[in-house]
Amino acid sequence: MTDFGPWSRIIVRHPRDAFASAEKIAREWRALNFTSAPDFVKACDQFDGFVRALSEHAPCAEHRAPGTSHSAPSTEHPALTLDSVYVRDASVMSSRGAILCRMGKPQRDAEPAALAETYRALGIPVLGTIEAPGRLEGGDFTWLGPRLAAVGRGYRTNDSGIRQLRALLGDTIDALIEVPLPHYRGQGDVFHLMSIISPVDRDLAVVYSPLMPVPFREQLLDLGYTLVEVPDDEFESMGANVLAAAPRICVMVDGNPKTRARLERAGADVRVYDGSEISLKGGGGPTCLTRPLGGWAVGGMGR
């Protein structure tokens, strides 16, 4: 497993399904800590542009996860909120199947079960589920190599969740690096491990070092990673959140020219998308908007 592709299949949940309507946005955005209410029409258009940017890099097949209808909350998944557009957080993908998370944000509790339906439809096994009192969110997990992973210990992922994750991964990994995350803006803020690191090749990662624990940064360097440093003025605009469609083939939020230039100097091909409605307001960049399926193809057969 890796987090830098190349991907043949990804799961997304379109804003038409997650946001559903301007009325639903108006009901939910404050309680979910969005910075302001997304514009529904613009969000849908931006997501289409995001998928186009991703498809220009790699011919990924898009699988729409179930969600809400266009006009009203679905009777099938009435509890899904605006946050469900950030589909990565509800699961972790392994070589033996999907691990369903138990969300650290209570409003997102319904997302793992909803995503399990997509896995069943695609013929991808569910390896296991994180159970209480464990908490684990997919944004706190990243693959650094085929048998090496890292998990962030913060407000969204706790010790019990990490123990359960380690047991479920079992002998499919050589090591799981536990990374203590900073308090930063507190328990109500969205801060994941992937807020400060995005692997984009086997030896290249985009990082925001000021919030990175020294031992973890040293481990990355010892592993042979070259670190593309995000400047201070591009951290809040999600310069550190970069999706690799394939090794060094990157998609990122527009508005981070310094990080983009540093990536390109490192040999990356970078495309950008307008994320003002779908990323910046909800705190979820391109990695958050996708759940790559790793080596799993439709029908459950690994690539």
C-alpha cells in the first residue's frame, strides 16, 4: 500500500450528495465549524473541476459513495452531514481490505457505516471496525511505504483506536509510526496528521515542519525522504494537503504558489483546483475529498 498511487479507482462523495441543498448547508455549517456557509452551486461546480483536475493526471474511475439526495436528507442515511464530503476520514485502506473508523467528531458517526455499503457494492472486504472507546479518523493515517505507515495521536484519534488499528493491520506492516499531534487550535479544530504531511512519492513528501514533531521529521529524513517545506503563509490555505494521483503527479488547492513552485522544482507535475467552497471553508483538502482504493479494483481483485 502507498498514499501516492497510481490510482485506478477512487471513492468520492459529491457535494450534491453531502451538501444536498442550500437549506441543509444553512442548518449545519456553524455546528460543524465551517468558517462560513459554502455556496451550494459553486461547491458542486468546484468539485466537478477537482475531479477533472485529478482525471487529467490519471484516468481514475470515480465511485460515488451513497449520501443524501439533491433536495432533502436521504431516508437511507439521514444522519450524514456536510462533513461527509471529506470521504477519506471514515476508513483506512489496507492490503486485506477496508478498516472502518470510529469518528472523533461525533456529528460524523454515521459515515463509516454508509461507506461500508460502497465497499460491499464494489466487492472490497471490510477487514474490521474500530470499536468504542477507540477513535480513529482516516486523515490521521498515511502510508509511507508498502509496509510502513504513520498514525497521528491527537484529538480525533486516541490510544485505543491506534491499538485496534495496529492489531487489524497485523503482519501486513513492518512498522506503524505513532506521531503525537499538537494541541494547535484545540479540540474543536480539524487537525489531522495529513494536515502536516502529504507523501507524493516513495522519497518525497510535502510537510509543514513548524507543527511536526522532531522525532517524526528525523525519521522521514532517515527513510530517505526529501521534504518540500510549506511556508508559513501557505499553511492555512492548505499548502500541505496535496493529493498524489501517481508518484509526483499532484493535485492541490489553488492559492499556494510557493509550495507549488517547490514541488515543481522537486520534479512534480502539479494541477490546481478552486477549493474556496469545498476545501477552505470546511478544512478539507484534496486528500480529504478522496478515498483511493490502493491495490483494490472493482470486484475485490487486487491490482
